[in-house]
Amino acid sequence: MTQTTDPNIFKAYDVRGLYEAQITADVAQRIGRAFVAYLGAGRIAVGRDMRTSAPEIAAAFIDGALRQGADVVDYGLVGTDMLYYGVARDDLEGGAMITASHNPKEYIGMKLVRRQALPLSGDAGIGDIRDMVLGDGIPPAPRSSGRRTADDILAGYLEHVFSFIDVDAVRPFDLVLDAGSGIAGLVAPHLFDRLPCRTTRLCFEVDGTFPHHEANPLIEENRRGLIARVKSDGADAGIAWDGDADRCFFIDGDGEFVAGDFITALLAEAFLRKQPGAKIIYDVRASHAVKDTVATYGGTALMNRVGHAFFKARMRKEDALFGGEVTGHYYFRDNYFADNGFIPALLLLELMSVHGRTLGDLLAPLRETYFISGEINTRMPDMDTVKATMDRLAERYRDGRVYRLDGVSVEYDSWHFNVRPSNTEPLIRLNLEATSRAEMERQRDEVLAIIRR
């Protein structure tokens, strides 16, 4: 029986928890067995990030998968988007990335995908695996174990990523890069050494103890070194990655952090310049900069609910060329509809080169037109209060255009907002935008007062 397995490690989009306190080698081995049993898989891939616990947990997961009869291709030290690429390219039946993404060093976990790198989620797969592990319901192992092989996919991955741009078109911009001691330190040198850009490289030693700062660029304190260096160097832009390098984030030449919805708008332009009329997916939280940019360049903008499983499914259904979430996940049809942490950087450098302008120059028209609050979280006493508050907001703003694709969204002519509950805790997340800073601040404060009363 597995009564000691903490059910809280099974999240909406992955498995994640504290190493040893919640996730041990034994737990990982059981999850490896359950993963193979759930998929009925005969051949899967496993990769791991740079966390000090990752080799042990990866080995245990592989052992469980082998015991359950699957052949395992061990990719070794890779980024999450590299695992997605390998699983889809080689038509494997599934894949597991041993990582805790942007979380602190004490954490470890697993991102799980099926064939074509389609993600498992709490509603599709992770819940079933949880039930098998917690309920001692893993089917008996077959008599013969699977076979482990190793594969180095870096060279193929690099060529695949470069296929998204014309390398010769990229101009020699001055850049500051921050790998956060994560997997980007392994991958980025191979990319940027082939570009004419002049680069200053921070935290490029791959070190799961994160000696400089946590590999989570969404937290302001983790960007301070990058911002300071961009300013001191007079660089054209700064780029940072999270720990498993499936997301990248941007700083303009003035040291200002660039919101993910503005990056989505610029990437939409980059694609639509090449393929007019394409479909672009964006999430309910996003600035209207996205849909307006898509319209300007002759594309079709489609709003979607938040979450990579929902994005990837919608992109496949619509055959969408590109999709972007405000949290820095960017999805590409020609990347097997999966997200990637390096393609966005290359595309933006190409777009900057086409215009002959810096990132800040490209952003200026957006920043002069769209004023966004950023995501503001408010903790609630319980989930019942969350629901009551959402209903109260829908009622208060019923004179606007109200829809419930994901949480509650309300639109007026000069401003709009979305409020969503957290998947895992009693939080309400607010994103609001207006056509002037004054109105954004006024409406933001009014909505927050209703939420927090």
C-alpha cells in the first residue's frame, strides 16, 4: 500500500513537491510504473533538469517504467521543450521530464506527455495515475522488463529551432542573457554562438543549487542582475529563462520587463508577416494588443482558456500557427504544437532585424496604447468565497459584455478585465487593461475593492 504518498503532489498540469518530504525515489518509481500502465506504452522517453535531486528521481522513474515493460530512451540532461521535441519527432508513446520548472531548489517533479507530446493533466491522465499510486492499483508488472537506451537529441533540436528564422537576416544586437543556472546554460551557447549578436552571459553554469538566484524570471528580485547589466551595458535587450528552459522572458533596453501579452503580439506579427491569414491563439487574460495586432496583419485571433493542455488541444483543432500565454508559454504549430523557450527569442531578434529597431522601439506603440495592470492575486478564506466573489463581480458589471470562458471576463469600450480562480488554492487572479493609465488605475482599484471587501 502507498498510504505515505502525499496526494497533493498531483497537480493540475504536472506532478510536483518537495524532494524527500513528498517525492522520494520510491514514489517516483511507482509513478513511472503507473505512467506506463496508464498509457499502455511500449516505448517512452525520460529527460531531467539540473536539480541535484533529478538524477535519483529520474533513475527511479526509469526503473519503474522498465519494470512495467516499457522501453525507455534516456535523454539525460535536457530542457523540457527538448523532451517534447524528441517525443514528437520520434513518435514515442510518451515522455516524462523530471523537473520542478521555476520552483526553488528543494522541489522536484514530473511533466508528463503522451504521443506527439500532448500533455497529461489533472483531468486527463494525472488523476488516473494518482489513483493508481494512492490506491495500490498499478497493474502487475509483466514477466520481462523493458530495455533502456540513451540518445543525445541536442544537435537535432538546435537545427529544428533554427528552422524558424532566417539566421542570415539577424543583425548584431547587443544582448544580455541570464540562464538562471538552469538548462538554458546548456542550450543557449549553441544558439547564440551562431548568431552575430554580441552577448553578455549571466548564470550560464548549470547548477541545481541556483547559487545566484532562483530560475524564475517572473519574480522581480530574480531579474535585478539582468536589468542592471542591460542598463550598464547599454544593451538592446535582455533575455532570461526559467529552470527547465521552456519559457523565456524579455527586458527592453531601458531595463523594463516586457509583459507576455506584448511579446505574444510581437510574435504574432512575426508569423503573420510570413504567413498572412493564419490563426493565432491568445488567452483570456491578454491585452487587446494581441487581437488588434493580429487584425492589423490580416490574421484571425482566437481567445482561449488558460493552460497548456487547453492551448495545445485548441491549436490542433484550429490548425493555429502560433499561440501565446501571458505567463511566457509560447506554442508553435511547426513545433508539434508544443511550447518552446528559444524559438521566441530567435523570432524576436529576426523581427527586430527586419524593422532595424530595438525591442524597446517595437514596444513603444503598444505601451502608448495599452495600459495593463499585470496579474494581481487576492487570497480568499475558502473556495466558496472565491465563487461568491466571482458571481458578485459578474453581477456588478452586468452592463458590460460578460462571458465565462475562463473565470469571469467583462469588456467595455475603453477597458476590460478577467478574474480567474487558482487551480490549487483559494486565490482570485485579476488582469485588467484600459486605454489610459489613469483609467486603468481607477478601474483596477474599483475592481480590487469589490474583490477585497
